[in-house]
Amino acid sequence: MTNNKLVPAIVLWLCAASAGAQTYAVQPQNVLQLSATGTVEVQQDLLSLNLTTSREGSDAAALQNQLKAALETALNEARKSALPGQLDVRTGNFSLSPRYSRDGRINGWSGTAELVLEGRDFPRITTTAGRIQTMTMGGVGFGLSREQRAKVEGEAQAIAIERFKTKATELAKGFGFSGYTLREVAVNSNDQGYPRPRMMAMEAKAAQADAAVPVEAGKSSVVVTVSGSVQLR
């Protein structure tokens, strides 16, 4: 006797196999993968100065209070010149760590506090940094503001799209087709800043009190890549 319960299962398996065969049979043909980039070089307009202070001592609580006092004094001075977008003030790393003797026992503590001055007004930032006496320069960095990045990304994107379209047209003709239709596309962007030397604490200590810290910005290359696939026709 035939088991009637097996019939539906066999039918379903045959249907699935048939659907898989049909899917495989209609794989797209004459699809071309390609990418193009657009690059715009722009002056960096964002400055970030890191001010730090370090302390050592045998009493963790006393050391922490010293760091807090130095940071609070620096904050009060920096806030006098703070202006959103032009000079933003924020605290950075604040840490205490034990020092160990050769026998593995704690014989002291060391700590670090950090203050970050960041914005587009370079003279305001550097002059403020020069007035802060409780912390020294830990480093300097440059980048692009959101406004500058958005503006330049739009220019680089337009270049990348135009190059993508031109390349697709040329490749289609090269392969003997009259044109193409766009199937899918992805857009990615990033900026590549030229490295700038860091200003270390010992250099900042030698600077004249209240004097502006000397800085010089470089340039960034904003790169937008358009990649995807086109159907040749």
C-alpha cells in the first residue's frame, strides 16, 4: 500500500526544486561592477589642543585633590573665552594609577588630568591655552568642522558621480553595448588629513606665559567613492 501522507511532502520537494532551478536560470547577465572616486583638497579649519597635568605622591586622596584643583583652575580660565563652535571646552582623561615596589607592594600613586580646547577660532584657542598656568601642552591636532566637511563632501560626491557615469558609458560602449541602466549603488566618504607634528609638554613649558601657542594647520583630502553595478543594454 502507498502511504498517502508521503505524497504532499514529495510534491512540496518537487516544487521547491523546480523553483530553485528557475531562480538559477534567470541569473542576470551582462552586469558590470565598477567604482569611481572624487577628491577635493581643503584647508583644515578645526583645531584641538590637549592640555595636561601630571602629579605623583604617596597619598591617593591628596593626589586626586591636587589634580582636581589644577583642572578646575584651568576650566575656569578657559570658560572665560568659550564660544560655541569657536572655542568649546571639555575635560579629557582623568586617572590615578598605583606605583609598585619590587616586592609588589604599592609605594605611591601617579595621576593625570586633561583639558581639551577645540574649535574654529584658532587665535582664541591658542591665546586661551597660553593663559592657563596649571596645565601644559600635551598635543595639537587639526581636522575639518562639520560645516566644512559637509560642503566639501557635496563637491567630492558630485565629482565621483560624474566619473562613475562617464566610466559606465565608456565601458558599455567598449563591450559593444549602446548604454546601461543603474542596478545598485553605494556612496562612501572619508577625509585624509596630512599628519601634523605633536607639540609636547616640554616645548610648551618654554613658551612665554600668556603668549599664544604657535600652530599651523594643514590640509585634508576629502574622498567620496561611488561604487555599484550597472546592467549593460
